[in-house]
Amino acid sequence: MKQIITIFLLLSSTYLFSQGLKPATEVQKKEIQTNINKASALSNTLQCNFVQKKELSVLSETFVSEGTMYFKKQNSLRWQYTTPYKYLFILSGGKVLIKNESRTDKFDANTNKLFKEISEIMIGCVNGSMLSNDSKFSSQYFVGPTTVVVKMIPKNKEMKQLMSSVSLTFTKTDWLVQTIEMVEQGGDKTIINFTTKNVNKPISDDLFRVN
Amino acid sequence: MLTNRYPTICFVLINLLVFVSSCASKKAPVEMNADIPTSTYSCFTYPDSTSLRLKTTINYKDIQMSGITIAKMYSDTVMGMFINEFGVTVLGFRTKETQCKLFSVIGQLDNPLIKNELKNDLGFIFLVCKYPSNTFWIDFPNNNAINLAKFPGLDSNVISQRYYKKELTGDCKRYNDTIVFTNKKQNITYTFVPIEPKK
């Protein structure tokens, strides 16, 4: 098992180097954290479209879905898939609303372990708070010409069951998350790419209404 | 003379009766004879070059699990993955005739009883097999049987029914392009709606 993890880490490091990324020095790491925290502090709302690609290694298939994401401080998130299926996820005030084409469910985020983990990852990725979550993730920083990649390895059992790593790519221009890449234990990948980012554009509270 | 032959006549008659009753059975073995014309049974039509993509919901009591099933046929084997809307892999399955194996099962479902139900149900839903065209039944060695017929009085949406030791344990129904499988014993409903390819 240790050998497999070592090979996996070596391969992923090789991939990062091939993208022109180099491991960050301690000074660079601090600078990156400062820039991301600054950008996050200045972003009260964020609205963007996203393209989600799920790569299924067993079937050699990629499944693409698209949608819109709305984020409002402190922890309000609306994650909406529009194609090829309609699916809505709202997290607000610790409550979750899930609406698909056949029904709507509302529950306390803390009562559903899976959604609690997913919610924490989503919010943490969007507002950058995941970088400071040292209790749940160990992180490696990589610097490229225009981007910065933070690779996070989960520490706890629940997170490990969901994924083996999460990589967040930030652009050096706005220091907001550009891409989220989640790698599962079996090797399947989910890549979410954010486009048309709107920062601090007013977003109605109605979009985060759970009740 | 007749008295002497009586045991022989009885023996022949009993054998004849057994032979006739076995011929009268509706069930046919799943092993194929090259001379008999065959048909292929499958709930879904698999695309030649790409995968089958289905919006999927699984309902049990008041719990619903939703996501996407992506399935591909390789010769006589169907490989499938069930992912949730966020892209998290829920489980993978591989079916060949009535044998189904699960893999990459998410922690929340990693329970022997749940896995056994899912294995049996997915194995039946994604079953692809050949059967003699002149029969209404397919029998399998593990006491499972499939009724392919639409007998009078049977719901016209029924595609097939699953029996275990002659007890009805599930059925597959088609409503337009939607396939619904109901596990009659556990009251689990699986709904599959095809996703149109992007134009």
C-alpha cells in the first residue's frame, strides 16, 4: 500500500512539473496564503459558471455537466447544475436544500455526514478556507508562471473514503480558485473549472433560501 | 401374460408421464442449442461506440439517492458506474449473465446486506443474455428465473419479471423511455431516464 501511495505521489508530482509547476519555498507559500486570504477577505459575493468533468478510468469515459455557483459570505452557497440534468444544492445557515427533477429535500448539514463533508469542501474551496484546515488536510504548494496549485491530502477517515487528494488552482491575477480537481481512491477524477467570475456583484438572499 | 407385463407397462407409463410433463414445462434452459433461433434480452439498448447514460434515482422508504449511471457493454459483460451529481463515485458494477460484482462502493453503502441487494438488483436490471426465441422463460442455475412474457391481465408496461424459487421478487417496467425496476421484497425502486447526447 505504501508503495502504491509513493508511486501515486511521484506520478502526480511528475504531472505537476510537466505543467511548469515547481514546489513553493516557505517564503512563496506564505505569500500565496496572504494573497489568497486577501482576495477572499475582499470577496463578499462570488458568482460564476462552471464545467464539471468526471473522468471514469474503468470505462475510459468522461461525463460533463455544467452549472452556476453563487457564494455569499459567510457560508451561503448555491450550487446549481443546469445541463445535462437539473440539480440544486443550497447550503445556508447550516441547512441544506437539495432539489432534483423529482423531489426536494431539506435537512441539517450536520445530520448527513456525506453532505457535511461535501459542503465543507465546496465552501472551503470557494472561499479558500480549506487551505488553513490543517486538522483535516496536509497541503503541498506548487508555483507556475500564471497559476498556483495547492494539493491537499485528507487526514481523516471520512475524507479519505471520499477522495485521495484535492488540488485547487488559483490564478495569480485575482487569487480566486480557478479549478478544483478531486482524485478518488480508485483513481477517478472530478475536475471543476470556473468561468466568467463575478466578484462582489449583488446576489439576492432569495437564491440561498432553504425554507 | 398381462399380469407378467404389468410392472413393465407401469414403468413405461410413468416414464412417459414424466417425459410429457417435462416437455409441457414453459421453462427453457439458458444453455443455447445452435439449431434453435435465439433472441437477446436487455432492458436497455446499448450504443455501439459510446456509453449508456442514465439519470438515476433509487428510492427506499423515504430515502432517495440520485445520480447518473454510465454503462458500457463489452462483448457479454456490462460495466457500469453510478456517480452522484457532484461527481463522487457511489459504486461500480460488472454484470455477466446473472452474475454481478460491485466495486468502488462508497463507505456509506459498504454494508453486506445493502451490497447484496444492490448486486442482485443491478445484475437483473443490466442483464444482457440470449434465450431461445420460442420461450417465455429464462432459467438460471442460481434458482433465478425471468418471465419475459406478457400474459393477459399483466400490466402492459412490464418488460420482465424476476423470480427466485418461483416467488416474484421484482419487475422491470417501461414508461416511454423510462425504465423502472421494483424490488418487490425490499420495496426499493430504481428509475432510469436516458440522458440525451449533447447536440
